[in-house]
Amino acid sequence: SRPWRKVHLDFHNSEHVPRIGEKFNAEEFGDRLAAADVDSIVVFAKDMHGYFYYPSQYGPVHPGLKFDLLGAQVEACRRRKIAVYAYYCTTWDNYLAEQRPEWLALKRDRTNYLPKFDATPGWTALCLAHEPFVELMLSHAREFVARYPLDGAWFDMPVPIAGECFCGECLRQLRARGQDPFSRPAQREHKHALHVAFLEKMQRTVR
């Protein structure tokens, strides 16, 4: 009887954003969505900088956020029968890239995607070939889908730029299969397989 309207609320904030949601009003937020006939919305659980928008036991919560923004958004939507999905950034996570450099995706020239020293953080690729990294993300997902009455989750950025990674684990896995790790088709097939396996694990986790 009316158009189907979905909002993807893109909300990546680096540590240089000093205050998050200081003037947020959950009632106004929900009422504006309802007035616009929005059927569903994607709101943030974790962004590309590695910051959470709810009090996660894993952290870090964005340092400029002083309340459970995800929880307030979810509650406002549920009361208005608006479907609500949690956004979660996967392999682009600047915080984890700094903390766990062994998980970094490497380019053909052996460099990585880390920002330069003192530069504003950008997209920083980690690699799905590292099982402890995947298990950590599964734990994150279990936490927020158990805590909030979500309609689903949006897992973003699971494949590195150009569909390639030359970290030690990727090289090991490809060579173990008898493939040339420097072959572009082999690299892309490998990353596609990692992507599919990751999404299958996430689907089992969030159901």
C-alpha cells in the first residue's frame, strides 16, 4: 500500500570525533523514521575504525559515546514496528589492525593498508584466513544478536581490495592446495572461498 523504504545509516567515526550522540533523542529518531514511512533501517554495532556503539564486553566502545546508542535505536524501531538490522564491519578494522598486526592483509609488494603514523585512520584490511580473527568476529556477533531483538545483521567489507592477500597464512593455504599464490585467479578464488565460509559461519551464528 506504500513504497518499501530502507535506510542504511552509514556511521563510521574515528577517534578524532570527540562526541557521539550527545543530543540524540530516541523518540525523535523513531518518529522521524515513522513519518517518512521507513520500513527498515541498518544501524551500527561496530564501524570500520573498530569502535562499538553499545557497551560490548570486547570493546572498544567509541570514546566519544556515553550511552548505548545501538540499544536506543533498536528499541525505538521495535516500538514502531520498523525492522532494524545491526551493521558490523568485518575485515576493515583499524583498532584490531593496530592490536593484531599478524592478521593484516598484505599487498603484492608486502605492504599493508595501515595508515601512516599520525594520519587519520582509513580502511585497514585484515585477512579472513586467520581463524582466531574469524572466531573473534563470531563472538562479537553472538553478543549483539543475543542482546538486542534484531531482524538481522549486515556484515560489510569481507574481501580485501583487488581480492588478493599475500600474508603468510594465505600463502601457506594456497601452496598446500598446490596452487600458485601469485596467480590472480587463484588468489581471487581463495578469497571468494574464505568469504563464503565466513558468511556461512555468521549465518549459523545469528539464526
